[in-house]
Amino acid sequence: MQANHEMIINTPPALTMSWLKAGGVSVKDFRIAAGAACREERPQEVMTLAASPFSADFFGGAGEDLARALLTAETGVRAYRLPAGSRAGEAHRLFIELKDKAVGRWDYVLEKDSELVLVMDICSEEAGLAALLTRIRLEAGARLTLVQLHRHGAGFRLINDLALSLEEGALCRLIRLDLNAGPLYEGCKAQLEGATSAFESQLAYRLEKGQKLDMNYEIIHQGPRSRSDIKAAGVLARGAEKIFRGTIDLRRGCTGAEGTEMEDVLLMDDTVRNRTLPVILCTEEDVSGNHGATIGRLDESLLFYLESRGMEREAIYDMMARARMEHVIRMIPDEKTLQRLFPELQEEQHD
């Protein structure tokens, strides 16, 4: 069994608003016992690699401490490539089952003008701590839709990190759904290196009963006319806690780049805690950076109207929460995943 020193994860690149105490998270007694169990449905176009194609300095928003621990582990390493010009006919589906002290690493190279849908369905035992790191490089013109579904146990702590590198004209669409998951620490760092490269993300979560979600997103614009768009929508209830750190870094040379981050948070009661830290860093003049957040409870007049029509307040909140989740769920471009996890939505679409 491998032991690791205390890790600090999800530290934003610029420490601001220190009074919020959201500069990072300490993870103590992190240990590695085995690789994460993973069953896959792999399309024939996706090829395996004997070793990782990446260096140790390629890591995600969770940070260097986590990367060092996972990259030195000898377990849980899987590497793939999609040849140039290939378009996978089916999604590459990973069914990941986590146990305590498990780790997993997935490395992908999407070569020039290739296209892939990657679905990571993450489940776990009821208690424990595990960590995952996914590293992806998109060469010129490559297109990726990455879907991550968090369904781990309510008492299970998961660190899930993502590192992306995009060359000229590459596009990554990220869909992350937190489906009643336990304590979750999400990291994401996207490096938009090439001209017109683009990163789009849709995040949805519903937290209750003291659940915690801690996110750190860092989007680095280096290529001219690169574009990023981060959208997050969630619901907090019954003592839940959420932190969202979103940094758009517009660096010198990314002329004409545009970065946007928007969050919509519904607070169901007075027991929840929400912290949103949007940051825009800029060393280039001809760029656009935007951020905004809508945070609050349902309008009292709307509540009164719906209650006057016979709806209980709990049912009203449930309806609103479900609407936020379903809006993102319907964006999943894989029919098999929708049929398996959300059959009720499939029935509605065919009515």
C-alpha cells in the first residue's frame, strides 16, 4: 500500500477574496491500494497505447500534488489514440467502479480531424476515498464530447481531475452531471493553445443532506480567437455546500479570444452554503472576458401561484431541480447511455 503526504488540491491560480476561505482543499492520509475497476465498450476506431504519451507536467485543475501521486503509481493506467481523420461510430463507454484507495488514469490523444464521444460512468462503494485523472490532447481540428456521470455513494469521497490541451481548431464539449453523489472534488484545466480552439462545458448538480461539491476550473487562452464557455446550474438543499472556482486566463498572444462563465444556483433553504469565485486574468488587450451568476431562492410570487394551484412546496422545488438536471441530461449525445440511465426521458421524447 502506498501512502502519500497531505495533498492540497483545487487551488486557483490567483488567490482572491481570501475571506471566503476557498483557496484550496486539504486531503489527508491519501493512500493508493489498487487501480480502479473499469469495464469498457470501445469502438474499433479507438486504439490502445502501450504507454502514456504525456509528460508529468500535464495535469488538471486539481493540481500538481494529485498528479504527482497518481503519475507515480503503477496501477490504473490506460492510454488510447484515435487516428487522424477517424470518426468513431459509437461512443467509447467506460464503466468505472471505485473502491476505497482506488486510483484511475486515462490518457487520450485525438489525432488531427478525428471525432469521439467519451462517456465515463462513475460508481462506487458507500464509503471510501478514490482519485481519477483524465488527460486528453486534441490535435488540430479534432472534436471531443466528454460526458462524466458521478453516481458514487453518498459517503464516498472522489477526486476527479481533467487536463485538456487543444491545438488549432480543436473543440472539446464537457458534460458533467453530479447525480446525488457523495463529497466530490472536481478539477479541470483546459489549455487552448491553437488558434480558434474552443472549450464548452455544461455542469449540473443537485446536492442535499449535507453533500459537498468543490470545483476548480482553469481555462487558459493562448491561441488567437480561442473561445471558452462554462455554464453551471445546480440546486442546494438541506445543509449542502458548494464551491465553484472559475478562472479564465487570457494570456498575451490570444488576440480576439473570448471567455465566458455563467452560474445559476437555486438555494432551497437557509441551511445551505454556496461560494462562487469567478476570476478573469488578462495580459492581452483585444479580448473579451465575461462572468456572471444568478444565485437565490425561488420567487415568492411564483411559489404562491403554484401552491395556490395545489402543489406542495417540496414538489415545487423538486420540479425546479429536475428541470435544471434534465436540461443538461438531454445534451448527452449517446442514445445507449440515455436509455440505460434515463429511460423516462427516452419515453417522453417518443410520446
